[in-house]
Amino acid sequence: MPESSKTTTPPFRSLFRDRRFLLIWVAQMISGIGDWALMLAIPVAVYDGTNSQAKLGLAVVAETLPALLFGLAAGVIVDRMPRRRVMIATDLARMAAVLLLLSLHHFTHLSQRDVWLIYFVGFASATFSCLFNPARAALIPSILPREKLMEANSLLSSGTRLTQILGPGLGAIILYWLHPRGLFIFDALTFLVSAVCLLFVVEHFKRREGPAGWAGLWEDFIEGFRVFVTHPTLGVLIGILSVATFFGGIYNALLYAFTRDILHVEGPGYGYLLSCVGFGALLSLPLLSGPFKSTPPPRLLAVGLMLMAISGWALAFAPNMVIGAIAMFVGGFGNMVMYLPIVTMFQTAGPPHLMGRIMGAAVTIGAFFASASGLAAAGIVTVYPHLKAIYALIPAAFVISGLLAMTHLGRLNAEQTEVS
């Protein structure tokens, strides 16, 4: 046996030996558990407290609108400031925003003031996330070599999906025993612990030289947007992401209403269904980092979208919670197969010094369609309140996106490979 094969270290072990990556992974795990618990609490609080599908859709709009308004500007800030400091500041700001929910009065009959407070907290928390997420995405390529990015993204995603299992399940327990207020306190504490972990991450940030003042910020803003025109792969990725985000947003905005009214699953059961999504995503990772790690990213992306379509149709016609849980498991599996190649292609298709703006622009464009989907969901159920029919039509969009990935994105990827 060659000497090199004897001393080879499994990829995940070598990454976890990097103290900076390990701390980022732990911070993401802790705050992610709280995030998923809160994602359970907000729709349950809004829908159970108002019994309004339209207000449930508007809660989604409140959480997606900040990325539309501030995503590109956030990318400019991330490229000009140490990413670690940005992440710590936004963790503390999100903690403060979540604690405002402790002032809610009656959860079974929310007043108009309470509903608007929930909208505000969702908006504020998402605004700070506009800075946190691009900063994390830009920090990883700056501390790891290019060849380790897919493995790093796989590990980060495995942590995210593990939190998707633990968060809703733990949230359901807290919701049952400690009321929604217990969930709010729990989520605030996770942001605090995440910030403490990030304090010990050492980042060698080199401030980029560039024009100062508002003119410089505007120049950076335009440069970040222009990269999607000059790099065809990024442009096609945005197109696929936009279609999937718009129709996936309608799916997510009405998901609790669908599970409660069609599958007859209440709040805690909804948390368990969300955990099934996490299980599916987590179990896909050994395949993505093993047998399929050499599969071209466009092909993986297309397969993931097709699996999400199958999942959507299965959920639309699910006769009970068991079949619904299986459908959501398949959806989680497909979502991860779609997600990893998208993130990796975004990180490798553009110049490193534009990484914050690339991620910020991607978030902004995606958020436009996510916000539109929330408004569309509220409008559709007002005019046509037949959730089963709506859910039967949505998966067609995932099929269209998958075909786009296989054709246009696959061709661009092959051309880029030949050039390199």
C-alpha cells in the first residue's frame, strides 16, 4: 500500500482539526437549533392566534422582504468589513429582536398589535440575517482552500440539517411544556452562545482598497450586480433559484395551514413533520460526500429538483400524517441534493473579492421572488382557498427548474471545464 494512502486523513476530520472551521460549525449548529424552533413558533402563533391563511402568508413576506431591500447593500458591507465581526454583531442583534416577542399578550387570540409585532420581529431578524449569511458564506472560502469547499459546505449543511431535526422536535417539546415564550427565550440564548463561539475565530482580514464614501459604496454595489451578467453560470443559477424560490415560497407559506387543515396535524405534530425534512436532508449527505461526490453539480441540482417535485405531489395527495411524513422526508433529501451544488457553484464561479456581493445579490434576487411568493400565497388562498389543488400544481415549477439545470447549466459547466 502506498505511503500516502496510509496517512490519508478523512476529509471531515481534517476540517474539524481547523479550529476556525470547527467554531463556525458549532456556532451555526447552536443558533440553527433556535432558528428552527422559532420557525415552528411563529407560524403556529400567527395561524392559531388569527385563523387567517392570509396573515400567515404575510408573516412570510415580513421575513423575506429584508433580503430584497438590503441584500445587495449587505454584500457591499460584508466585503468591506471583517466577516467575523459582522456575524457576532448580527447574532446579538437577532437575540435582542427575538426577546421583543416576550411582550405578546394572548396567543390564542392575537390582537392587531400582536400580529404587527410578530411581523416586525420577523422583519428585523431577517434584516440582520441579510448580513450574517453572506458573511458566513464569504468567510469559509477565505479560511479554506478551494478543493475543500464542497466538503466544508457538506459539513455545514449536515449541521444545518441536523438542527432541522433537533430544532422543530425540541421546539415542539418546549411549545408543549413551556408555552411559545419558552421558545423565544431559548432562541435568544442560542444567538448569544453562537456569538460567544465566534469571538474565538481568528480571521486574517485584509481590507480591500477602494473608493471611499457614498460614491465608493455605489461603485461596489454596481460591480456586485454586474458580475451576474458577465458570468453566464451565475446568471443561469439565479434563474433556476428564482423559479424554485417563488413556487417553493408559496409551498412554505401555506405549509402549516395545509398540515393542519388537510392532514389534521396540530402545532407539535407540525414540528415532527419538519423534523422529517431534516432527516431526509441529513441522510443524503453520506451519498453526496461519497458515491456522488464526483457527479457534476448541474446534474445533482437537477436530481434534487426532481425529488422535490415528487415530494410535493406525494404531500398533495397524502391521505394521512404517515404518508405526509414520508413525502417531507423525500423533500428534505431532494432539497439537500439541490442546495449543495448551488452553494458550491456560487462560491467558485465568481472572483473571490466579490464573494460577499455575489452572495448578497443572490440573496436579494431570491428574496424578491420569496417576497412575491408570500404575497401570492396570501392572494391565492383569498381567491381560491383549495390547498390540496394548490399543492398539486406547485411541483411542476421544480420540474421546469430541473430541466433548465440539466440543459443550460450543464452546457455552461462543460464549457467551463474544457476551458480550465
